Amino acid sequence: MFKYISGIVLVLFCLVQASANHMVGGEIQMHRTGSANFEIKLIQFWERKNLVNPTPSTAGNRDVTVDLYIYRKRDNKLMDKVVARYRSTKSIEYQNKACATYRSMETLIGVYTGIVSLPSARYNDTDGYYIAWERCCRNDDINNIVEPGDNGMVFYLEFPPVSTINSSPDFLAPNGEYICAGRNFSMNMSAEDADGDKLRYSLVTPMKGHTNPSFTIGDDTEKSGYPLVNWQPGISVSNMIPGPSPLTIDENTGVISVRSNQLGLYVFTVQCEEFRNGRKIGLVRRDFQLLVIDCNSQTPEPPIVTVNGELTTAVKFCPQKLVELKTSAGTDWSYQWQLNGFNIPGATGATLMVKDTGQYMVVKSFKTKCTRDTSSVTVYATYGDPVPAKIDYEKSVLCPHDSIVLLANAIQSFQNTIWTKNGEDLARGTASTTITSAGLYHLTIQDSHTGCSGTDSVRISEDVLTVDLPEAVTIQLGRSVTLVPVIKPLADLSHLQWSPSAILSESPVLVVSPEVPTVYTVTVTSVNNCTSTASTSVNVVDQFYVPNIFSPDGDGKNDTFQISNIKDQILSISIYDRWGMLIFHSNGYEVPWNGDYNGQKVQPGSYPYIIRSKTASYKGEIMVVR
């Protein structure tokens, strides 16, 4: 039992005493994610050699979670606590790998994030608020402050009332760099602001806060402020890294500069204030440290950057065709490419594909010995001018059985034209293409030298107005028929005309009574000026005569039920007895009824009939006499 308790005490002791001497700096970020929600991000910079990751049996010094506290600026009242969890780690690229290895310099970026809700009714103080995180202790080999190993550090951010829509400026990830004694040094410590606010940079004294070796993690007690570090004699905010040209910062660009001749490790803080409409609305501080080392005076020859074998200081490119920057490869050299002053992760070869606009250079150093490094001239990369591309066409609507010519205008050479329809290849290397169906047509013209291209698109639709009439109708002479065309969609109809020319009517409905067979045609015109036609033949037949009596007595006179002038008009005829039983039926009327039913003569009397013709149906009675 004693051993078990002793083990617990030992673990607790390790947890309490876990120091932050692995930490070389960091900052806080605050991003609005909703009307009242914010993501709070804690960034830490670690020395890998001093970092101990936690395990089930070892506390380590890399925190699993961190507690950040939000206070009101006016009276330092505690408002909220944000619990942020460890999320990720990545390496910071050193441009001089040999010196980094020789000096055991390997820096990591650790990221913690947490979400907090800040209601506007609660966070409405015009003086604003601040977020703070405290941790002890700093590296004990820092040269410019008193008793660095007993000093904590404070990461600090100020923000306005949440009614001001705002996210904090975000410092860009730093390069892995060191300062060569006696040599001019500069480093970009700028930030980006998603809201487009004006940023102003300054150097300020780092905070040591309220933590100490026996109280390593800050708590939520209300503070009246955060104590600053004590500078070593002769050191102040104006020469935090001393030398012929002490450490300074450009207030507009955030670039720090120094020329130092005193070896050592130096801590400093960059403060970034954000202004909107001339009023300061927030600030964020980055705690950081840099090493001044005695670099070997041997310096490689500056690298020369070429494109396609030619020296260059400016290139134009397009995303469709990237440009390769190249410098001379060699077994003795290491390279680190930079974009806008920042090391490009993984870009350590003799070539680089340019994928973004900006200022490129390559840093060259010895691969196996720590000496000074050297840089190429800056290569300015910009996007090339897009190729003019425009589709000319007479109309954007296809009429039935029509075609449209699409023309690539103002192009001297058409070898680099690509036509597509609905994303599929249609034609290449042509100035024009003729189309006969609807779709989305796209033109791409590419510059063979820069790879830049211009594009244009046009959507061609089809006219859908249709008209339909019966193929033919038949009427008896002297009667009329109404012709009603079916027009779809009626809303697209712009104009209608009937023919022959003797019939001039723009009405959709036409009533005709021709004396001879006639073909009538209707032409409809759409709002797109497309036409569609339909025709119908009106056949004219004589009126036929139906007698009301006949005498099937075999005397050769009026022996059958004869119908005059039928001219094949009768479709069918049905004759019934007085009780409604069908006694005669014929499709057509080639053979007239002779008064028989099933081979027997019917009795004299009246027999109802129904005659169906091409124009009408007729009912009546026929009298049979003997």
C-alpha cells in the first residue's frame, strides 16, 4: 500500500512540476463562427528536444487541455473560461538545415482549439475584453531577461464588444530561422486580418504574469494586470536583441530587423493592433525568441534562378500551365524556397513549380556544415493576361430543322481553340462550329506560350412551339366544318395565319364550307420568330337521299333499300325490327338490303335504321311493303 500511495504522490508531483521550458513562444487567435459563437485558438511554439508528450504513465509537459480566461477590460472582471484541447503538431521549416541540425534547432507548432458563446447582451462593454493564458516556465538559457527559468509567459488578446463584427488578426506562421552574428537579419512577423482592418505593429516587453516554478499554470482569479519580465542591465524594449543595429520592427509591414554581435538566446514580443475607421478595436501579442549564433564566414555562391534555361526576375503563368523555377543542383547544397519571405514547406529541391503569385526566392546553404547561407534574387510571379475569347452568334434559339454558326471572334490562329458541348469535345482547332441542337457550348482558346487561356460560353435553346391539325375531314356539300389547331405552348405564340390566300384569318379557329375538296394550312410564328405549320384536307361529298319505303316483291321495281349519291360515304348501316333486334348490318353499303332476314322475307311494316357516314349519323325508319 505504501508503494502505491508513493507512486500516486510521485505522479502528482510530476504533474504539478511539469514546466513549460519546451515553449519558445506563441499567441492567441479568435475567429467568429456565428452570430455569438467564436473559435479560440492557442498557438504554441515548442523546442522538440525539450518537449515531452504525455503518456498513460508520464505526465509530460505538453498539455492535453488548456484553460483560457476572458476578462472585461474596464474592471478586469472574469467573464468566461474557454477550455481548448490539443489538436495538432507540425514542424517549422528551417532554411539552413545544417546549422539547425548542428545547433539542435527543431521547432514545432502546437495548436489548441475551443468554442465559446459570447452573447451580445453580456459582452456589450464599449471598453472591450481580453483573453489571457499563463504558463511557467521559460527556457533558463534566455540571455536578455533576469532569472528566465523562474519567469512565466502570458499569451494575450484584446477584442471589442461582440456587436462589432470582428475576428482577430492571425500572425503568419514564422520561418525556422536564427541570427548570424555580425550579419543583417530580417524576418516577417506580419499578420492577416479577415475583416480588412488596418494593422499596426510594435515591439513590446514580454509579460511574465503571475505563474512561477511552484505555480506553473494560471488560474481564474481576477488580476489587476500582468507583470512584465525584468530586462538584464543594458537591455530595454529598444534593444531587446542588442547590437550595432538593435531589434526593430516596421510598424506597417511587421518585418523585424537586427544586426547583432552578441551571441545568445533572446525573447521579445510583437504586438499587432487592429484599427477600423481610425479607432483601435483590438490587439494580439506574439511571444517569440531568436538565437544569435556564430556562423562560419564561408558563404556559398548565390543561387541563380532560371526558367527554361534563361535567367529571370519575373515570370507570368496560368493555373492551366505552371512555370518551373530552377537552380543548379549539387551534392554539397541544400535549398529552401520561399514565397513572400516565408519558407514553403517541403520545397527543398533544386526546382519549384510556381502555383501562386508572389515573390519567390531560394536560400542556398551547405548540406553538411553550418555556415552562412545566401539567397537568390527575387523572382516576381504574376498571372499572365487571359487570351481574348468571345463567341459570336446570330441568335441563341434554334428553330426546327435549323442550324446556328458559332464563331470565335478576333482570333488570328485557331490551332488552340477547343469547342465543347455540355462538357464533351465538339471540335478543335477551328474558327467556327455549326450546331443543330440545344446545349451549353463552351469555347476555350489557349496561348501556347504562357498556357493562359480565355473562355466564353453560350447556351443555345430550341424553339418548342408546335401546331397540329387532323390529317383530313369530310363534309357534305353545303355544310361547314370548324378547324381548331392544337398549339403548344400557346404562351409562345406570336402570330398565326391561315391559307389558302383566299382565306385571310389570324384567328386560331377557322370555319369553312368549301364546294370542292380543299387543303387548309395554318402557320404559327413563335416569339423567337420560328415558324411551324400544319395542314388538313377538307373533302366535300354530295348529300345522299334515303327513301322511306321500298317493295321487295320481286317485280324488278324498287326491290331493294337503295340510297342515292352515297359515293362511298356510308361507313355502316344497321336495320332493326320493331323489338330492336338487329336484322341487317353492313360495313359500307355495296349490297343494298333486299328485305330478307336469315333467308326469309320480313313481314311488311316499318323498320328502324341507323346510318353512319363520314360526316354524320342518321336515324330513321324504312317501310317495307309487299
